[in-house]
Amino acid sequence: MPEIVVDKLTHTFGKGGPEALTVLENIDLKFEDGSFTSIVGTSGCGKSTLLKMMAGLFDPSDGRMTLDGEVIKGTDRRRGMVFQQDAVFPWMTVAKNISYGPRLRGASVAEQREVEAKWTEMVGLKGFEERWPRELSGGMRKRVDIGRVYANDPDVLLMDEPFGALDAQTKERMQSDLLEAWRQSKKTVVFVTHDLEEAIFLSDKIIVMSARPGHVHHIEEVTLPRPRTDEMRLTDEFIQIKRRLWAMLEH
Amino acid sequence: MDGLKKFLSGRFVLGALSIGLVLLFYTIITGRPDNNPALLPPIPDIIGSFFTNLAAGTLLDALWASLYRIFLGFFIGTTLAVIIGCLVGWYKTVEYLVDPLIEAIRPIPPLAYIPIIIIWFGIEEFSRVLLISIACFMVCVVNVIAGMKNVPQVYVDAASTMGASRFQVFRTVAVPAATPFIITGYRIALAAAWTTLVAAELIAAPSGLGFMLQEGRRYFLTDQVMMIIVIIGACAFIMDRTFRSIQKRLMIWSETRE
């Protein structure tokens, strides 16, 4: 079962040097199989750093992370990542972007077509298969990003403020669509954001981090029923959670 | 009506207008009774020289000799530049090894190599092609390296997290992302090839456009000199345009295309 365990993780940039900066200290976390967990915190709390380490983009200076008991080292297709920036390859059409992962592993043209058809539909881009990314809006490009990672079939989906640059309406639609995709695939998702409402709406569990150095401040279980609907954003329970978390981030 | 107005104020008509004005001005000057045609040959003389040389076969011979050198030198220089530039730009070890060398050699104008090349290899075809290759390589390699270094990190990270190996990232991400730089490198190299070609042929060549320039100077055939200058300009222009249209086709995905 794909389960990520973070074990006494500490990360210091420039360790041993005169300007050593500890960004994460003594992090112990567990991301259960099939769960949707958000990490929130003010900027500088190291949440993005933590996520990038889970992706294997760089190694922690102390402690370790495991996926199914296997120590995470280097990047791996099992841990897919959606970035805050636009990561859609502009030199490939939407369809080619979607089937990039399978193509890396030598999928046949037929297999690629199948993946392209399935995931352009899933992320709501049917009819845009042959378009160039430059012809798409920011929200649609994000859909390509997400579809591409899903099409690569990772065990864990790491998302680093993927909707940060989108307008409010687009963002809410993307959140609902993401939940739908997650419901169908049941992949473990770790979602970094600074948007509390987004975190509450999406997650089973919210990890609140504090800065200097980054550490886990609080873990909030979100018991709102699923499937989540937009009306829930206005319920008392939702707002109470938001108020509680907001106070923590303000402290 | 509107379409005509737009056409008349478009780049094509206005561009032709400026060239036309220069030609008109030149015609007026050379038409004056006190004009010395040995210094400023009238346009009909220049055109006459073109047809004389065309009929004699000398022009085409010179043109082929020059184009052959250009293409060969350009091909060798840019091919090496792309291979070495990619390696230097992508692999840190290669960069540390080779980059200081490139940086040290880069400021030297290629024409400075002419004496040493002549000493080593004589006034041979090889020497001229070598010189053009060096010139093309130097200007192109810098662009290729810059292109590889400017590959956005997020593309590299995205490909890696999808399971791409370092080489796969290089092939499927770095090279296409660097294409705009590489094509610019090709275009600059082409310009460098022409510059170097003419210089090399002026100094030491038994044939070619540069040779015809030199010959024109020696025998005071100013109309021939003028004619060759125009030919060189036209060739370089056509080649650059061809390149641009290739660039446009290759860069169909790019937002910054014209």
C-alpha cells in the first residue's frame, strides 16, 4: 500500500557552513494510503521544501522518508508531482503532453492514444487534444499538468500550490474536479497550499506548519462528509475549522 | 480600398520604397556629368558586369566555390557546436572541463587565425573551410550553451518526477526547450560564415566571390566590385530568410514567434 512516512526529518540548507539555515526540524508524519492530506503554513515554513523532498528532487540533510518502507531517494514515477508554475511542455500538443510518461517507457502508439483519450476527457480537455499549450488559458494548462501526472499512474500525487495562480472561480471548479478524479483513482494525495479554504474543502487531514524553523504545529482532522459540495464551504463546521486554523497561522 | 491602403503602408511596400530611394539617389549621382565611373559605376554598368560574368561562367564558378565553402564550413562548425554545446550545457563535468577553454578562445576574432592556418595548412581549400568552421562554431556554441542553461527548472523537475532518466530529460526536454537558442545560433553562424568567407577569399583564394572582389580592385573593375557586393548581400539575405521560415515552422509551438 502506498503510504509515505516521514521520520525525524530535519533539513538544513548549507549545512556546516557559516550561513546554514534550518528550514525543517524534526518532522514526523504519516500519509496513509488513499488519503488526501493538505499542508498549510505561512511562507517560509518549509512546506514546499518538504514536498519536493518527497518527490525526491533533493535529499534531506537528516532523517528520512519512506514510501511503503522503501527509503525515498531520487525521483521516481511512483511519486508524481504537480508544480505551482506552469510545467506543461510548450513544444508538445495537449495530447503529447498527456502521454509523455507512457511514452518515456516505450508505450506503443495505440497505448498512447488510449491514455490520451482517457485523460483529456477526465480533465475536461476533450476536443483540445491537438492544441498547443500557448493556445490554452492558465486553468486549462493546469488541467494538462494534472492529466499528465495522472496518466503517468503514480502511487502518490504531490501537489505544490497547483491552483495558486488561478482566479477564484476557476480555482473552485478545479478543486471539485480534482476531488472527482481522486475519488475515482484513490491515489494518496499530498497537497501544499496557503489557502485554508482550499485545504479544508479538499482534505481528510490538514497539517499546519509553523516557520523558523519549519515544524508541525497542529494536525486537523476534517470530518466533513464526502463527496464534498460547494455548499459545504458555507456550513458552520467548515467555517469553524477555518477560524481555528486561521488563528493558528496568525499567532 | 482599405486593403490597398493597408498593403501600401505595409512592410513590403515601405521596404521596397527605401531601397528604391537609395537606387534613385545613386542613379542621380552617377548621372551627373562630373561623375567618375571608375569610382561610382552607373547601375547599367553594374548590371552589364553581371551579365558579362554570367556569360563567361566566371560568376557561377565563383558563386559555387563560395557557397560550397559556406555550406561545408557552416555544417561542420554548427554540428560540432550543437554536440559540444549540449554536452557543456547539460553535464557539469564537461562544463568544468571545456567551458574555460571556450571562454578563453571566444574573444579571439576568427580572422586572427588566418596567418597560423596558412602557416600550418597552406593556401588550400581545407584552410578556408577550417576558418569558416571555426567562426561558425564559436558563435553557435555560445548560443547552444546558453539555451541548455536556460531550460526552465520546472520542466526538468516535471520530467524527472514522471520517471525520466537524466538522458531522457536531456533528449525530451532540454533539447526542445533549447531549440529557440540553437536556431538563433545557426542564424548568427550563417552571418559569421559569410563574413569569414569573404575575408578568407580576399586574402588567399584562387576562386570565389571574395576573389572576384579582389580581382575587381586590382584591375579597377569597380562595376564588378559593386556587382559582387550586391550578389553577396542577396545570397546572405536569401539564406537568412530561408532559415527564418524553417525557424517559424520548427517553432510553431512558441508564443514568441513572429
